[in-house]
Amino acid sequence: MKIFIAQQNYHVGNFEANLSRILDAVDAAKKAGGDLIVFSELCICGYPPRDFVEFDDFVERGLEAIDAVRRVANTIGVLVGCPSRNPKKEGKRLLNSAFLLHECEIKGVVHKTLLPTYDIFDEYRQFEPAYEWNVLAFKGKKLAVTICEDLWNLGDHPLYRICPMDELMKYGPDIMINLSASPFDYIHGDERKGILKRNVSKYGLPVVYCNTAGAQTDVVFDGGSIAMDCRGNVVKELPYFAEAMDYVETDDQGGFLQPTVCRAEDVADLRPLPASLEPERNIAAIYAALITGIRDYFGKMGFTKAVVASSGGIDSAVVLTLACHALGPANVQALLLPSQFSSDHSVNDAVKLSENLGNPYATIAISTIFDAFEKALEPVFTGLPFGVAEENLQSRIRGALVMATSNKFGSILLNTSNKSELATGYGTLYGDMAGGLSVIGDLYKVQVYALARYINHTFGAPIPQNILDKAPSAELRPNQKDSDSLPEYDELDAVLYRYIELRQGPKDIIAAGFPQPLVARILRLVNMNEYKRNQFCPIIRVSPKAFGAGRRMPIVGKYLG
């Protein structure tokens, strides 16, 4: 059997564009003699549809698209994902389904059993889990079709009480096929191969796994679809962070006719999070994910131009560079907004960066604007010393100017805050926390430096070395350094990683060798600044635990505060 894997980039709710992509792939697979073509989870409507599925019109348009695919599924079988209606009165009204279409008919429908509600997922909010299981008969073979999470319930501490494959094995399937929408994070690719290998080992069946590519707001899908034989050998692996289509041909011995891409022992098994933050870990994949996130956010929203407040610091330098790589330098406006506290080298570094990248830049000094604000505030501030209010005022002036530029030219402001700053509240609401999209908000400061080094090593060193070498500073008062307000970043980020990614409590972090006063101070900063993060823009997710939908904390909680 010749099975095509269609790894595509969908747009949530854009039924016309999604359907067009699917029909083009079906046509190409038919012309190439394919027996079956496999698409990814909920590809008809795009994943995640979230509460769009509460609209009957949304569901109906998806089913109309299924009917359009059915009409062309004549000589080839098509496995395609779409919400379907629950025929039972009990339970939620929708199911997350995969349709087998062949001979212009719906030959079978399977429903997702395991509906994740952890991290960014909230599928049980919208869908009813499957209540029966069966294989799909196709051209003399029995297909064990599952959807994404359905293959993940293995290991010593399974999250669910049922394994769909255990039920499907009762019917003697010949092959496992999984339709997936599995998001990227910097360890998840290893985990995926590991979980597929475990399924192959447990059930003794080959597997075809089709994943989504592209980004939906803050979530990036990295593709990397796989075919693995019954011995755990990867025989086909599609590209990462790109659309692609390829095929495998099955044999009669539980494998594929294609040569092995890598040996079973080379396939990563399930890997836990590393015990400590590794700044260089999968940095090339992180770069690719951020480029994908920026490009798809703009493309799917219909925007072409970005604006970045370029300070001459490492964060804005990395964001500006990524934006230029994703959108083209001509489409990225840098605004240099020096105050009386800005150093000459910061301005010069920002200018040099834009000259290296070839993007347009403009300088708007804010000193006179700041002076005007101070004069206006004299009746209220008279006799009070310069402090945080005046520092934040500078940031808010800059925020107003970049947002004015965004409005005037129809561009999106890219935020430059990093995860260390967002974690500790080291940022100004309505100032440097403004933006339509956070590019590096899921990267700790040490990872931002690692990404800058990767960019310079790979792309001809566009970021001036002085930006990497100088001490980080917000430059909101004379001779200011970040370390005046925060611990040194290598120490800060190590504690933050243990608290946020590993969910370790203070006792465990202290036991790892960190001083108790330091741990107490950092954890208190994280928890007391939830109100700031709650008002922040979407963050491109690259870690296993990002701020946003995947980390839901009370604003008025008292834990470790």
C-alpha cells in the first residue's frame, strides 16, 4: 500500500484555504498512484479551533468541507480530521474526529479518546471522548487510526485510565496511523520519537504519524512527520518547520519498502526535562520556531510590516534581527528612542545593527517629551525625589511613540521583553510591555544570549559584538544596570527554570544549592507580578511551560508571596 503523508500549514477558521490545500494534495497523491493519503488532526478547520466550535455555522462549514473532499476521494483513500456532531444526547455535542473517505463515500469515522486539558490544551472543554473503538477496513488491511494524544498514554504514570490502542488491538490491526497536531517545544521532538517507538514496541505494528506545520498565534507546530517500522526504525521523516508531502509503501512483514533513515537505537526515547537550564539546547530549532511564529502571525493576520523599539540592548537586537529574517528588512522599522540617560554606545550599537541588517530606522529623542511630562506633573510630584514613576514614564513615552508609528503605518509592534523580565515583573505596563506579539517572551535572558551567538555564527554576525559584551541595562537612570534590581541572570534564570518549568518548590530549589534568601526573593517576584503577565500580549511558545494559556495562576493568590 502506497501511503502519502501530507504535512501542511493550516489557518484556523479559513475553511476555503485549508480545503484548497487538502484538495491539491489529494490530487497530487492520486496522480502519483497513492492508495491512501493522511492529513493531520482537525486539518479542515485548523488546530486549535478553541471556542469557534461553539458556533453551529463553524461546525457546519467543516462538515461541508468534508463532503467536498469525499467527492474527490474516488480512487484514493483520504484520512482527514474535522469536528463532528455527537449522535448521543449524553455528553458534549462535538467529537474530535478522523474521517476515512474512499470511493466517494464516508467509509468510517473514528473519534479521539484522550482529550488533554494540561498546559495549553483544553480539548475536554469542547469535545466528548470516544465511547467505542474499531479498526477501519481499507483495501484488505485493518487500520488502527488514532488522533494525537491517543498514542501518548504510555509509561509508568499514565495520565488516562484507558489506552485506545489496547482496545483497537482486539481487532487485529495491521498498521497504526496517527493524525496529530503536536506543538513544538525544545524537547518535544525527542519525546515524540520516543513515544512512537514505545507504541511500536508494545504493539508490534508499524506507524504512520502525520503532524501539522506552521504557527497559530502563540503555538508553533514543527511538522517532522514520521513513518516507523515494527522494529522501531524510522524509514521516513519529513522536514521540520515546513510543509511537505512524501510517501511510504508497506510490505507484508509489518514494515515498509523504503530504506531505513536511522537505526532504532538512534531514535530518542522519552526524555524528561533537563535538571538545569541548558541555554544552547536545540537553539537552531528555537530560531526556526520563532521565525515560523513571526511569519505566520503576520501572514495569517494580513499584516506585512513590523516596528521594533531598538535600544542597543541584546533583547531588541535579537527581536529586530528575527523580524528582519522573517519578514524582510524593508518591512521592519526600527525606532531609536534615546533619553538623557541613554549612553552613546547604545545609540551607536542600535544604528550599527540596522545598518548591518539593512532595515529602515529613525531616531526620536524623548528628552524634551519627558521634560514636558515632568513639568505637567509638578503640581502632584513637587518635592518628591526621582524614582520608579519617572523611570516608568520614560518607558511609557516610548510605548506611546512606537504605538503611534504602528497605527500610522499599519504595522505590528513586536515586543522585546524576555522570560526573565516577565517572570520577575521587570517591565513597565503600557510601556516596554506594549506590543502585538512577544517574540522572545519564552526565552530566559541566558537563552537570548545563546540565540544571539547562534545568529551571529550562522548569519554573518549582524549583531554588533558590543551588544553581547556590555552589561544589560534599561538606562532609565544614570549608570543603571539590570543587576541593580535583579540577581545576576545566570543565577536568576537557574532558579526561574526550576520553579516555572520543573515546578519545584522552595525546599527543592534550596536543596539544589541556591541560597534561601535568593530563592524566596525570586519566587515572591514571580507570584506578585502575575497581574502584569495577565495583561501581556501573546508569546510565541518554545518551552514546555510558557507564560500565557499554558500557565494559569491566580492574580490575587498568596502562595509564596
